[in-house]
Amino acid sequence: SELFAEVFGAEKGAHARSAFGVAQIPMGCCVEIELIAEVG
């Protein structure tokens, strides 16, 4: 959160969070990170 605000500014660095439950993430990963970004 703080990194996005510092890099992109307070307005463009604001973001939403999502959470979902799964029994197991593929390839034995312990966390999944999702990012949707608009460049331009």
C-alpha cells in the first residue's frame, strides 16, 4: 500500500484488495499475488 502510493502518487497508488479461499494453490505455493495495472 505505502509502496504503491510512494511510486504512483496518492491518487493513482490507491487500490482495492481481494481475498479468496482455496484448499490448495497450484505448484505448492504458499501465497498468490494478483495485480491489475493500467499503464499510460
